[in-house]
Amino acid sequence: MRIATLCGMGFGTSMMLKLFIDEILKVENIKAEVIPWDLGSFKGQQADIVVAPMDMAMHLKNVQAQVVLINNLIDKGEIKEKVLKAIQDQLST
Amino acid sequence: MDLDEPREHVMSAASSNREIKLAEIISPQTTRARVAVNSWQEATEFAGELLVSAGKVHSRYVDAMKRVLQEIGPYAVIAPGIVLLHARPEDGVIEPCLGLITLATPVPFGHPENDPVDVVFALGAIDKHSHILALQQLANMLGDELSLMKIRSATEDGELYDILNSQNHVIAE
């Protein structure tokens, strides 16, 4: 499974998201590749799940992957709940 | 799938021990408590100018941070009341740095949920990977309510710097 974390630059917010998600996956013993991208470079790429800040939703309308939007990017509870649900959705399809 | 090309710089940074710690990119010179500003532009300029004065970034980097907010949106407001400003390394970063100002009065950054902002970080990165450990330490600190409360309640610059500088915890491997 491939999870892309997105932000405008590809190494600030998206990297922070990757770090949290890597930690969650490790605790839950789920294998997935988490890759931070900047919005521009991600266009044309594919992933199973895209995790991005909430207000980036308008830039993600044409994305094929399941999109997970996070409001509070330092809230491990919100990130965990939303990302694990997306992973379950992916595994059940 | 087109993500087969691993981003090797990311992978190698994870196993490298040359990563920069949070304590190495902060400075008393670039940390200010209870700054009075009236807008997100002023907040960004103040935080950015601290980095310029300390010789960490060129002045054009400050404009770049503002431009990022205007062009891509206020997603840099990563949590309620907290913004992590940054632009690209090539926008004028001289050395890795993280400035922090807290605001006397919160100002809106245009985020639908997380406004207004009273904690402003300004990050300058020299590449995509060397600051990852510092970012991890920062994320851990911000994820801890007690640390966040201390940051918000600090009234002196030195006090604020000490709180930042005490963050040496890393997520266990």
C-alpha cells in the first residue's frame, strides 16, 4: 500500500504528516510506504491513499486515490482515526 | 503505480546520524514572546526578519514565505492557533533555522478552522531531509498539550527559548 502525504513544498507539513503516520503504522503493525510530496510534483502520480491538510481539498479534486483530509496536523488522534479508516477501506475493496 | 521510485534522500536521512537536532536550529536571537502585530503579514515579516537579522536567511525568503501562503493557501496553519511558515531552500536559506514568535494578540491567517493564530514558527530548510529530526522533535513538542501551554504562557523571550531548547525527546525507533 502506498500513502502519499501532501503539502505545498513537500518537506514541511507533508514531512510532519509522514512522521506521524509512520509512527501509527508501526504501532498498528501495518506495512505501507509513506511518501511526502509537494502538490506540483504529485500531479500525475498515483497512490492508494492521499493525506493532506484540510484546506488543500480544492487542489485534490482530480486525484484518483482515496483522499484523507486532516484539520489539526499535530493531533495524533485525528490522524490515526482517519488514516486507519482509509486503510481499512482500501483493504476491504 | 508510479511511486515505485523511492525517494532515496528521504530513506537515507532516516538512517543517517548526521541529522540536525531541533536545538541546533533554534536561537535566542530568533525567539520572541508576546510580539504585538496586527495582521498575518506583519507576523510573517516579524518572524522572517528575525531570521534575516541572525544571518540565517536572505530577506527575499521573507517575501517567499508570504507568497506561499497567498498562492497555496493557509494550510501552513497546521493546528488551532499554530502556523508553520516556510518556503523553499532556494528562496534564500543560508543555514537551517527555526524562528518562533508568540503573539500578544492572535491574528487570522485565513484558515477556515484553525484561526486565529498566536504561535508562529518560521522554518528555513537547506534541503528536503536534513531537518527531519528537528521537525520530528517539533511535532512531538506541539503534540504535547503541556509543552504547548508553556509556549503560550511564556512572557519572556529567554523563557520561550528555554522551553524550545528543552525538547530533546525523539520518537523511539
